[in-house]
Amino acid sequence: MIGGLPFLFANPAVLAALVALPVIWWLLRMTPPRPAAEVFPPLRILASVLKREETPSKSPWWLTLLRMVMATAVIFAIADPVFNPRSNALSSSGPLALLIDNSWATAPDWEQRVEAASALIDDAEAKDLPVSIVFTGDRQHDATPGSAGAARNRLAAAAPEPLPADRGSAIAALQTAFENAPPGTIAFVTDGIEAADGKTMAPLAQIGAAALKVIEADGSQAIALTGTSNDSTGMSVTATRLKTDDRRSLSLVAYDTRGRAIADGTVEFAPGEATAKGTIEAPFELRNDFARIGIENAATAGATHLLDDGFRRRRVALLSGEARDLSQPLLSPLYYINRALAPYADLVEPRETDLAVAIPELLEQRPSVLIMADIGRLPEETYPLLTKWIENGGTLIRFAGPRLAAAPADDPLVPVTLRQGERALGGALSWSEPQPLADYPVNSPFAGMARPTDIFVKRQVLAEPTADLAERTWASLADGTPLVTTAAQGAGRIILFHVSAEATWSNLPISGHFVEMLRRSVQLSRSGGVAGEGKQVQAQALPPYRLLNADGLLVAETGNARPLDILPGKTPVATPENPPGLYGSEDGFTALNLLPRDTELKKIDMTTAGPHTFERLAGAESWSLKPALLTAALLLLLADAVIVLFMSGAFSRIRVARAAATMIFMLAASVVLLPPQAFADDTRPDDQRILERLDTTHLAYVVTGEDDVDRLSERGLMGLTDFLTYRTTLEPGAPVGLDISKDELSVYPIIYWPISANAPMPSPQAVSRIDAYMRAGGTVLFDTRDQFSSLGGSSGGTSPNAERLQAILGNLDIPPLEPVPADHVLTKAFYLLANFPGRYTGSPLWIEAQLDNSEEPSNRPARAGDGVTPIMITGNDFAGAWAIDANGVALLPTVPPDEMQREYAFRSGVNIMMYMLTGNYKADQVHVPALLERLGQ
């Protein structure tokens, strides 16, 4: 051995010939080349007279150096240098004990490990020593010493296992086998990775062998993937290696279910770092096709990370019953849902507010989950679409709210039968207190989550008691009322949260618990809009479906693998009974990877090993440099011969003729014909009219088709326009009649709709457009013009106009309604009003009901409501009171005749317009004196 390196000379005495190199150099230096021969003819002699060259008297230095190198190569070749020389250094005091790691990290260099172990068995056989051999990847160990032939057979039958090395049981078997007499030599062929408990060498040293030999590879192949995260921008991958001081960049490859590479990325280890993160950037749809992630050119089970449905990022579509996202985001039902799911899912929202258009567009994008926040009634044509989508595997998640509480009880898209109305908990007029959450049942996906103690529910929608209500309940309140219910429908599922998605009904949406509940609910679905039957997170056993071998490939042979037990709140780990792989069936499976998440590989701690010798696994077999040196010497000899022949004039100079001409290639200029510019005319016929009406505010009314009604509506809004111009700073333009089936509605703040039983019934598409207009922030003022007093009719029966109104409202998703309270902003938006008369005075003005804040002081100047009501209903015939002719004279008398009543009708119109244009600013303004008083100003 030279300097501790695995290198020696088989015939070192021959190296003494190197002393003769100076003599060889002197002889070669003094031996001149053969003189050059000259032709005798006189002219040739005369031509030679002019030559400046002379024949040298001794060899050139470079030719002498070449010959010296050739002589040195011959001397070294005869000395026969050998790498990895075999030396039988086994102790003769006892048997040879072979402890061999056959873990996942040994797969790339397993053949070298077999050769190294086979050479040790040969050494033991040469010394007639018994051999004990154990493998750290076997389930059972027999360390009883036997013959070298038996050990060789066991070595040939062994193979790497897709598991970490289990050295504890293997070393225990050696301790039992050598309890009475220790072995002579323990040879530990290791993968270099420390065990999970950090105790490898200490138990091995306690066996008491005369010699301990550790044979280890360089550890560069020990690289594993320990985690993935499907983020919003790409697939994040975590990798680990044995800590080294070099920088290393690895290529990541994503494979689909057929084993095809469909995306790639990189992960880079910094010097001295054992863990690193990389990213595979790919579109959302492509990432959902990932079946496994691997490291390129690293064929091990550790370098492969399996994915199942739980790792796939879902596409979630969001729908809301309100449009407060821009003006009041914290009150938007979708605000907290968006914040909770954005890190885990790809969220899509509709471009249209019309649900009849928005829902088909969202379903065309193949969402896995559709979340509807406080939507009570849907357009009739969307129910078959949603039902089919759910039955094909979609997951519908709904949140309660005022609209859902007011919806009919026969809604087919709720998991349980609901009681109409809502339940209020707490407040001055309630005996009950806000309720906390109860423990989650075992059949719930929320099982395993700690019950929160700081979440309270103040309002909820109640479910009718049924025999299967408990089975459909995933979460409930402390009093037993359901909080989250579910029902399977075909291959899909419907989930209902019985509280709102914003913080008015409970503080659940502003808690971290809300994030986890939503994430688990979304993860129940499958990607691409094809979801299974909602896997229950409960104790179950999944049979092995595909297992991972040591080379990182999925195979169908399951061998002796046992079913995988899935327990709530417990993460399964790979064991010999449950090797890494896929457990379940082709309809659905769970991925079990080799290493737990965020595992870090560490080198074996050799400080507790005691006296030992260390060898690198550098190929195991010996190999000699003699053939290479002899080949080099032969090549140098041939080169020397050619040089000598050339210097002696044996070769004539070959003149190289230069090319007389070169080919000139002419590039033909091609005429690029540019296509003529084309401009798409995507304008609509009424666009010019819309642009003309954007310069100022216009009051609008619905054209019913009855000339008398439409003329009265136009003259009534013209009268209100003149009154607004004279009494306020608002100067509206001329009133506009609208065909709600095709005209653009969003440019008008309020639409007056006179109800007439004789007019044609609006089409479902027209009603859907009105519903979208209201959802986007507009307001529709329905006027039955018949002096009705309640929405449900009166003791005297229901008028034809009221019946028509009920038919129209039956197709709209409207919130609960109430007459304008005395403290509402409408009563003081511009004028101070106690009621809202029109041509008649007996009908109240109905608006969206606000939350019952009865615990607030009753003497507050204005109700603290947010937003603007999307709907107003009256029967007082506003347009009849406002209508004037070209001279400004009223067209119709009030009932009873009273010009002051007409004045109050105009004031009612002014307050309605100010409320529509400014919202609840007045409610804030009237609080200014109290605020200033508190500030001491």
C-alpha cells in the first residue's frame, strides 16, 4: 500500500531500473540521426550548396524526452502496479460475521457490494473459517455460522429491499449467535445512512469481535424525496441527501400513470446542506396527471415519491349570492373562502352575474368542487346541469345565509330537509346562548381534529329531524343541532354548512379551523371534476395494489405485504409488512412512501464504533495497470519510428494545393406576403345607445307591452326626474324604457317594474337576467299598483297583479324581506319620512331584511346596515303619483285626493334615489356627533 491508497506494485524490485534512466538519456542524447543522402548530379549538388540546414550531431531534446518516457513506461509495466489489491486481513481467532445492508440506498451499487462480500467469503474460505451472514432488510435473521458455500448461496439469493435498513434486529441476531464466543472479524458492508434511533455502531462494537471492518460506498447515490406540495404555481418537492461540502443540482421528472415523463424541474443542494427544495412548474391540469415524482438517473425507491388523489390540486368554482367583493370585501361571503382555499386549490369565479350563464360556464371548466355561498333559488334550467354534474362525481359545498333560509324546503340540492327560516342564538330576546362546537363523529372527515373552544355560532339554519340525520352529520353544535351535513348523490356529494360563509352568523370563517375544514372537504373530491364517493377518514384496511421495488418502479407483485390500516389522525409508515407503494384498488388508492415527510438523511456516527478499519467500496475487484502501460510504451515506440523515418528523409513533403475558387451561394430574397389586417366588429346594435346614456344617470323602467302602463311609467319617471333636478344636485337624464330580455341593465342604478297581470309573463331568460342584475348590486322596484298590504296576500284575497308578482318572484333568488323599519337609512336619506306613499298610501315599502340586532340600543339614530337592498316592493303606484304631462301637470289624482300626499310621494322617490346612489352613508353621518363627543371634541 502507498500512502494509505489501495495501490501497490506486484514486482517492486524492478523499479530499481529507474536508476538507469540517466545513462539511457546520455546514450540517446549522443546518438545522432542517420546522415541525409544527397543525389550526385551536378545541378543537384549546386542546389544543395545554398541550403542553410545541417545534419545535427545529436538527437533533439524532445525526441530524447519521448524515448525516456517510453523507457519509464516499460519499467513501470514490468513492476506491475495494482489497484485495490486483495489482502486477506481476516482474524483467525473466530468466524467471519458479515452484516450487509440491503436497503433502498444499495440498489445502484448492489453488484459491487456482492463482489466485496464474495471476496470476504473467499478470504474466510482460504483460512477455513466459518461464515455468518445477515441482511438488514430481511424480516427474519439467522446468524448461525456456516460454511462459506452456504454463505455464498445466501449472498446470491439476496437483493435490495425498498425499505430503510433495520439494523437493530440484525445486530440482535448476531449477538445471540455469538453470545458464547465472539467472532474473529465483523465485516459491515453499509449504505452509510444512520438509523432512525441514531444507534448503529455501539451495539455492533459490543459483540466483542477481534476486528471490525467497515466497508462503505461514497454515499452519492443516497438521495431521497421526502415530500411534495401542489402549490398554486407548481409542484414543490423536498429532497434530502447525506451532508457533503459540494454543490449538487439534480433533475426532477414527473411521470403520469402510464410511466411517461410529462414535466421536469430541478432541485439544488447548497454546500453543507442535507435538504433542499425544488419546483416542477406545470399547468394545473398537467400537475393533476402526476402519478409519481422521480430523480433522473437515480433508480432507487427513495428517489421516487408516489402521489395519489390526496396530493392533487383541485379546481374549485365559487358562486355568491351577493356582490360585495369590491366595495366591502370583508363582508363578502366569498372573501374567507377565497383566503382559506387559495394555497390549496385553483379558484375560478364566473365572469357573468347571471346564474343561468355563469353555472354552465363554470361546469365547462371541469371543477372538482362548486361552492355556493348563500344562494337560495337557482334558475330552473340549471338544476338538471348541476344534478348531472354531481352524479358524475362533482362535489357541491353550500353555505347558509338569509337567502337559503328563505328558500323553499323542497330544494333538491341540499343534503337534508331544512326548516324555513333561521335560528337565532343569543341576544336580548333569546333564552339560548351562542353554541360552541361538539366533538366530531368518527365517520366525519374532520375526525382527528381538536375541537375548538373559541368558536361560537349565533345563527344557523336547522335540519328537520330524520332517521338518518346522525349519519349525514359531519359536525354539530354542543346542543346537538347539525353544523355540517352531507349526502351522497350518484358518484358525487353535497355538503352543507348550516352557517354563513362570513362572520355575521358565527366566528368560524375567521378561524384557522375553517381553513382545515374546507381543505378536508375539498380533498374528498377527485381532480378533474370526477370525484369518488367521499372517502371516510375512519379505520379501514386497504389491500396492496401496486408496490414499489428497490429500483423505484411500481410492480404488481404484492408478495407477503399486509393490508394497510388507515386510522384517523395517524400517518402510516413503511414497514416490512407494509412496503412503500399504492394501497387500495384502481378505483381509488392511498400512496405510502418510503420515508416520512421531512426526513433528513444523516451519516453513520462512527465515534462509538471503537477500533475499526475503514474501506471504501471502490469496485471490490483488483485491476492492474500493466496492460495500459505496455500499450502506452508500444504506441510511443511506433511514434519514435515514424519520427526517425521522417527525419531521415524517407518521406517527401506533400504540398497541399489551395483551392483556386470558392463557391458563392446567393440567397434569394423571398417576398413575405403579409395578410391583410382584419378588424373584428364585435359591437352590438345597442352599444351606441348605451354609450350615449353613460354621460349621466338615467331612471329606467320595464316595458311591459301595455301601452297605457308603459306611457304612465315613462311620464312618472319623467316627473321624478324633474323633481330631482329642482330639489337636489342630481340632474338625471330622460327616462329609459328597457326590454329586460335583451337590453343592457347594469348601467342603471334602479329599475322600476310596474306589475300588470294583463302583460305577457317574462321569459325565464329575462327573469334570470334580472336576478343577475340584482346580484351584481342593482335594485328593482316592483310596484303592483293595487295598494296591497302584505306579500302573502290579505284577508280579502290576492289581486291579479299580486299573483303575477308572486309568479315572478318564484323564479328569483331573493333574500328575506321586511317593511322599511323606522330607523332605516331610507327614512332619512334626504328627507325625513315616516312612510312611503304613492298614488295610494296603504301599502308598506318592502326591502331586504337586516339582521336582528335587538341587543343594540333602541334609540340609535340609524340602523347600521351595510350594502343596498337589491329589491323593493310596493303597491302604492309610485309612477301614478309622479306622472306629469308636458306642462308639468299631474296626470292622475291621488287616493284620497291630497296634493301633500303627492309631495310625499316625490320625497319618497328622492330618498330611494339617494339611498341607491350613496348607500348607507347617512347611517354613518348621523353617528358623527356621538363619535366627536367620545373623542372630546
